[in-house]
Amino acid sequence: MNWRYLVFRLTLFVIISECNTCFIGNQNHEYRLKTGSSFYMECRCDERPPAVVILKWFGPNDKEIFPPGPGTKSNVYTEWWDELTNSLYITNMSKSSSGEYKCFTVYNETHYVHTYDVQAYEAPYFINTKETQYVINGSDALITCEAKGDINPLISWHKDNFEPIEITEDNKYEISSEGLLIHNISVQDNGVYKCVAADYETGEEVAIDIKVEVVTMPEIVELVAVPENIAYEGASISMECIASGTPPPEYSWKKISKNAHVEDKPNYKQTMNKIEFDNIDKNDTGIYECIASNTAGHVSKQIKLNVLVPPKITQFKNATAVEDGTVQVVCRAEGIPVPQINVAFFGESDDLSIVWDSKVISETETEMYLSFLRVNKSHEGTYICNATNDADSVTAEMYLTVFYKPVFKEPIENVWGWNGNTVNLTCDQESNPPANITWRYESRDISTEKQLEINKIILNDNNVPVIFENDTMYGVYECIAKNDYGTAKKVVVFLQGFAPPPIRNAIVMNITSTSAIFAIVGPEQINGPAVVGFTSEYDLLKNYNITDIHINRTWSIDRPYKINKLKPNSSYLIKFAAVNDVGAGSWSNYLEFVTLEKSSPEEPTWSTDIESIKDGILKWKVGEDNGEQIDYYVIRYCPVVYLAIQNNECIEETIDPTNEFYLSNLEGNLTYYFELIAHNVLGNSSIASTYITLPEREPGALTAGSTLGIVLVAVFLGLILLDFLLLVMKKKGVIASCVHKKDKKTEKINARDRKGLLRENTEIGRSSDGHKEFEYNKNTGVVTGKHSAV
């Protein structure tokens, strides 16, 4: 390294040495400078000559070099330091500025030149050399390291260690101008290799550390879709491919096309190892392949993307059919996956005239067929088609209209009429389209005027009947309905009706102290409307000899025939008559019965009103008191756990006559066993028992009593606040009245206190050692000595 030190000193000496101008003789000097460095040289006259000093610099092209002008820059220029020194400056040495620079002077009319050969050289530098290089395990590999310079640099190699060791050629390594060849690569060859390039002329050298990694084949460790590989149409998803390997692999993606000759246009954007779909559609369904590659090789892995497309019903139109004809209803739907179709029909499920069938048209489309082999009017209505797949479920409706001829529910109808009654002869029929109605009486056409009136009524409301008020027009009427698909006829027999004949029989079914229940057998034949109820007239036996005014009671045909509020241990007479729309029939013979003596009450009957139980009220129906008023009830209730009555937890209460019991004190979501007994002066009724499950109460729910209490307190506080505001603002109100009364009382007392005995002892003018001799009691008016014991 000593020779490099000498060159440096020589160069430095030349740059800063002086050049004697006004010199005699020529000189030649050579300099080598590194590209990018600067050069400075002075041309100087040590002693002032008698004539003018001439010192000029000329460049490699023999052109004079001048000082730079004001505001200009130059890479090569001169500058006068003083009258005897002209300096040369090269600010940035390069190949273009290399050459001979001459300092010219004249002395005694003789030309003298000092020549300086200044040459720039390139320091060694690296090209085509990567700082990280990969080699394949088990193979021979070249670690490239190329260097350039003015002369070909000398290359040497070192292996990393605490003290780097220079590599020499042997069976393992070969050194060439292209790099270092390593035979039979193994994992031990991993590490940092130092490549050194040196200029043997200048001794300058550069070095680069090259990290050598032994590469391994890529391995795809994970291939996932986020959020998953099943996506809804229009969603955004991504697929990520994660692979191991040295060096880190590069990634590429492609969609596997079903047709090898057609390449699908990708609908995704790739970023590094990930592809992203912003707005996925059904065409993106398919298999995608990720390929991971590095210098050791490549591997691939596939993932399937399923795009779910919500179903869409593309065909389900309204249809029309004629009764006894055929028609087909089609529901077609598409989606991915192919939807499942169901058609809801609210007719008879076992209707053999309907054939159900379905067919898959393609991978995305399917159909369902309803074939009506023989249409009837019950097939008319709304049909609902439902298409469902993994993405969604949709429905659509269609209406099937069935045209059919008029149909009467009752082809023959008997209509009863009687004097003073309006009779409605109806022609109710079903038809589609609506039928035209005509009437005939006793096989004769009704007058045109009457027919027009009928048509006008039917036009306004198809169900408005034709009204006949002539009591003499009994006989046979015909209603004829006709439309485009047929004709139908209804026969209406208009008959004169009469009230029912007497009933056939009546017996007592049950009797108590205050009530009786009867069984009534109605008339056998009725020449008129059907019996709708029964009426009765009854009274005490003894009253029939006193008055003709008696008690009446009427029942409808479906009610128990019961009379109440009878006197105990008494004889009664009762008679019955059947009732129809014409009126009441003839009375039956009198039936005599005797009520029982007074006794304990009848058993109460529990109410089945679920809503009242939800509201926290248990109700019952009061039974007969049997002659003596019910004075109280005894209710007993017990919790039920696992179907067992907890008798040790039963509670018994006595309550006043009522028909309800509040359940607010009982626990919700629990079953209770209840017993109820009615009591009068003659004893207790039999026990009425039941099981009730109370609903779970809402948290914080208030009972009716609690709510009422809160309302009353709020009203009371509001009144106090209002009265206080009246006191403050207008000196009125209850509080103001109390204050006013107190003030008036004080004024009256003070008026009696003429000597000032009632005034407080607050006078500050009196001596501190003074004392009161007397005290006056305001309430009694008594004056006593201050220290008296009285």
C-alpha cells in the first residue's frame, strides 16, 4: 500500500505547487485524476520584470482559457489572484476535460511553455451485480460479480466470517471475470460473499456484499377466498394465495376455462398474491388457479368459486280456462344454483285432475307445470309460485280465471209468505261471466216493465233480490240465468205460511229451590217456516186465581229452557208455545211443578276467559243461591310443582260476594290449584276446583292498585304545588288562608296587649342588668312573676 500513498502525495504536491512565470525554459508534467475530482494549478512570476507580465492558459484544443464572465459558470476557467499569478481551475474532471493544459509566457521576446497533461480515469465500479442472489440446492451455480474501469479490475472473493477469508480456486470454487462458480450447492453455502474489484495501477478498490441464499421449490401453503368461496352476485370478494420458498415466489393467476380453445376474460384485479372481484357476477363462477414460481421451479393449486345468483321468476302469467276444458300453468325461474320451485294451490290436494311436473332446462333454469286435465270452477283463484335457492327466495302470483255456466246452489226453494209480510224471492247463482236473469210465473213470462225493473236492480247489485209484496201471488216462480257458456233454472215455490201447531210434550228436567229446567218436544208437522224458539207463560199456582197477568219467558231453539228467580217450596203452573217467523203457535196444556225448599247455594262455575287471566283476574259464574242470599265465598289456592299440589303452601281467603278474584299477589309462570265454595245461612256449596297456569309477568309491571295509588299521589302533589304558586303570586289559596288566619289572631292578641307585655324583649336601649318582673301567658292571659313557682 506504500506506492498508493506516494502517488497521493505527489498529486497533492502538484496541485498546490507554484509555477514560476517569467520563467526560462519549457516543462512537461503528467497528472491522473479520478473522474469527478477537481484540479487547480497556478502560473506565477516570482520577480516583476521590466516589461508587462504575460501569463496565459491554453486548453487541449489550444484555445485560450479566460476568466468566467459575471453571472456565468464554467467547468474550466482561469483567475488572476494578483498581478503575478494566473490560476487554472477544473471543477469537475471528466473524460471530456482530459488533455494538455499549457501555461504560456514571453520573456525577453522568447516564448516559454509549461505543459500539464491532465488525464481523468474511471474508478472501478460494479455492473450486473445483484446484492441478493439465489442458487438451487444440489446444483452448480455462478455468483455473478462484474466490474468495470479504465482497465479491467482485479477481482477477489471473500466469505463471511468474523475475519473474512479470501477464497481461492479449488474443487469447490472457480473464479472468473463473470463471477464465482460454486460446485454442488448445499445449505452451508448460504451466507454473505464479498466481491472486491481493484485498479492495479492506482491501487483503488471497491467492494460489494452479495447475500447468497440457497433456493427451494415453492409450496402453496394456503389458498383461500375472503370471506369465502361462495359469494352472492354483486358482492366483493378476494382470493389470496400464500406460498413458501426461497427466494419468495412470484404469483400469477388464471381461470380454468371449460373450453380449452377459448380464454375467459378475467373480471378481477391482481395485486401481488391476491386477486379481487369488485362486482362479482354469474360469469365469474368457475375454477381459478394460482401459480407460484421462483428460480427453483413453480407449483400451482386450484380453488373453485361459486357465485350465488338469487332466483328470478321469468314466467308465471295469468291464465283463463273454460269449465270441463284443459289448461296448463307454467312457472319458470332461473338462478345459481338452479332454484327449487313450488306452486301453492289452496284447492283439494288430492285433485286427480291436476298433474304436477317439473323440468330442469339448464344449469341455471327450471320449470314447473300444472296441467289441468278437466277444469272446474274450484280451480279458479290465486296461485303462488315460490323459487328458492341458497341465495334467496322469491314469490310471484298469478290468477286462473275459469269461465262456467250459471249454477244454483238450490235448484228448488220453498219460500213462505203470510199476510202483511214482505217476501224476497232471490235468484242467487254463480256464473262467470255474470249471467242475464229472467223470471217466469206459473210458466208465464213476467211483464216487460217488471223485467226491466228486475234487470235494473241486478245491475246495481248482483245479489239484490226481487221483491214481491202481493200476498195473492202464491205459486211457482222460475228464475232463468244465462251466459255465453250455458243456461240454468231455479224453481221457487211461493207458499202461504202459518204459525206452528201446539208442542207435543214438555217435562221438568231439573228443579232447585229457585229455578227449573225443561225439555220441550216441538210440533211434528209445520205448515210454514221452521220453529226458531219457544215461549212460555208461568206464575205461582195461587196467582192464577187472582190475575190474568203472568210472567213470560222466550228461548231460542239452541238455548237451555230455564227459568230463574222462583220462590222456594212453591207450586207453579207453566205452559209453552212454539215460535216461527209467522209468530207464536197455540199454547200447550199447563204443566204443574213444585220448587224445592231453601238450601245451601249451588256450586259456582269457573269461567274459561283466558284474557281475564292474562289481566290478572280469575272469574266464575255465580250459582243459584237456592233461596238464601250468598253472604261470602271461601277461596283456597295452592302452588303445583311437578303435578303435585303443595298443600303445606296453600292459602285460604274469605271474600265478599263477587264473581272475580285478583291474582296480583300470586307468582307468575306457575300453576295453581284453586277451590271455591259459596256460602249462605244454610251452608256451603259443593267445592268448585280448577287448575290455572298464570302467565309470566313483565318486569316492573304495576298492578291496578299500585297504578291508582301513584296517580292519587301525583294529583295531591300537583294540588300542593298549584296552591303554593297561588300563595307566592296572588296571596291566595289554602296555604295563604291559613297564614292569613294566623296573622289575624296575632293582631287580636296584640290589640289586647295595651301595656306591651306580649312584645319580645329585644330593646337594646335597656340596661343589661335589668330584668322582667312579670311574664304574660298569651294563651291563658295570666300574668305571673318571672321567678314564681306558679
